[in-house]
Amino acid sequence: MKKRIFSGAQPTGELHLGNYLGATKNWVELQNDYDSMFCIVDLHAITVPQDPLVLRRKTLDLARIYLAAGIDPDVSTVFVQSAVPAHAELAWALNCIAKMGELQRMTQFKDKSGGKSESASVGLFTYPVLMAADILLYQTDLVPVGQDQKQHLELTRDIAERFNRDYGETFVVPDPYILKAGAKILSLKDPSKKMSKSDPNENATIFLMDDPDTVMRKVRKAVTDSGTTVEFDENRPAINNLLTIYRMLTGKSEEDCVTEFEGRGYGEFKPALGETVVEFLRPFQERYKQFDDEELKNILKAGAEKARELARTTIDNTYKNLGLR
Ligand code: AMP
Ligand code: TRP
């Protein structure tokens, strides 16, 4: 039997190259080797206020992005979280297992609440527990995500182990699946930060829907470190990041990338990188336009049916083991 992978992304903001290289690209490469579930986590999205109409549109658009990136709905299960009530049902039970102290240590909550935890929603605080529910519901073996989600994965493991110990074997304890290169794509304007959908500097992030001129401009304006050589070097995070993007999109080896730009400076590398990104985005954006709403809705409906069936067994077991029902 194939091992199961589960991953998801929120239908908010716009997806960028960091999301693609850190998460979606891996999903596509893994989907044939694993029993794969890819979720659009709209319940996570509402932990901060959303415009309902925009949320609904973004949810479908994210499904479109998954498919354009190469996720095959005949191979993988693609679905929307809120269409499977078991996510919320399991989250409640796990809320009673997770500790306040554990959640207080989550750096994403600290970042997202911006130090104003008093006015953050309770949902934002308990966000990682809902994420644990997503994963544990499907007896997931591996969770492919970017580096920023590692802490949430550790919490998920802790919750699963505690539950299994106190209430009997109920959950598979999942492993994170974080690929080294691309696990953290950095901001083009400040390589001490990750590339993010909410960066106030519009040149910091390459969005998957950017047009060619915008891409070329952003790459041209990307900051560089001191030094002029084009090399992979952990101590020069800016060029390291740009080369990583180049390497991942071209599929070339590190050595080949370095040889290619040996003796040539940023002046030649940057346009080459810009072209590479543009040529990657062009067919991606073409595919994106191909799917109509009805087709997407049907795919999501079929995905949710399958997910509901799988989730039922876990919910029944969990509730039974807790003495409910
Ligand atoms: P989010 O945009 O926070 O909903 O993240 C969706 C997925 O993209 C998660 O698996 C993240 O770990 C991944 N991700 C987000 N930003 C980056 C980045 N800058 N580099 C690599 N992966 C990222
Ligand atoms: N928290 C993840 C993010 O911000 C999204 C997510 C929700 C997720 N549930 C998940 C990722 C389960 C992997 C598995 O990127």
C-alpha cells in the first residue's frame, strides 16, 4: 500500500514563487508515489477577517492553481476543508488535548497577531490544532511543507503521541517532509525574510500571476550581496536565493548553474533568471485559464466525497476512544 501525504494552503492573498517552489512543486512530484490529499484550508483562512465573496472566489482560484501547477485530480484527492465537517469535529477533540503552553510557543501566532494577542481571534491561537486535525484525520504518513510549518508539524506529532498514549492507538504519527532547496525562498528585497504574500514591498515577491514585464522588473531590482560572482554561498543569502530559484526552475544541477555564470556577473545572470521565470510562468498561466468554474466545482465535490469517507473512520475511532457516543 502507498504511504499517504497530506498538505494544504490557505485561499487568501496570491500564491507566489515561494509557495510553488517550497510546497506545490513538491506535491506534484510526489503525487504518483503516494496516496495524496491536497486541501484548500478555508477554515484556516477565517482565523483572520475575510470578505465572504472574495474568500469564495479565492477558494476556486486556489483549486485552479493546484491543477495548473500539475496536480492531477485523477491521481490526487483535491478538496476544500469546510466541505468535510470532520476537520472541525476532530479539531475540537484535539483542542482538549493540546496545552495552552504549547500553543503559546508557536511563532506563527506571535508573528500573525503582531504582538496584539488580546485582539487576535481565538481561532488564530488554536490554528495549529486545526492543522493537526487536518493531518491526523487521514492517518497521514508524510506532510510536505515549507520550513515555516515545521513547528506546527512538531506540535501535530506531540498531540498524536499524547492521544495515542492516553486513549489508545488512534493516529499515525506523521513526519514532516521538508526538501532542503526551496524550503525557504527569500524576499527579493530583504533576504533576511522569507518571500511572503503579504510583503508591503511589491518588488519583494514574484506572484504566479505576474506578467512578464513585472517579473523582469522585480528580478532586475532584486537586492544582491557584496561580491560579484554568481555562486551558491550560504553567507551570501541574496545570490544564493536567486540561484536557487534559477536551479529549481531549470532543473539544472548546482554545478551546471555555477559553470554557466562563471566569469559573468549579475548583469548577465539577472536577465537570464528573469527569462527563466517568465518562461515558467507563461505555460502555467495558460493552463490556469483553461479550467472553468463548473469543472473545478465538480473536481472539488468528488474530492470532498472521498475525503469525507476516509475521515469518518478516524472520527468514529477518536470519539469512541474518548468515551463519546
Ligand atoms: P501559506 O502561503 O503560508 O499559506 O503557505 C503555503 C505553503 O507554502 C506552505 O507549505 C508554506 O510552507 C509554503 N511557503 C510559503 N512561503 C514560502 C517561502 N517563502 N518559501 C518556501 N515555501 C513557502
Ligand atoms: N498552515 C499551513 C500554512 O500556512 C496550511 C495548512 C493547514 C497545512 N493545514 C495543513 C499544511 C495541513 C499542511 C498540512 O501554510
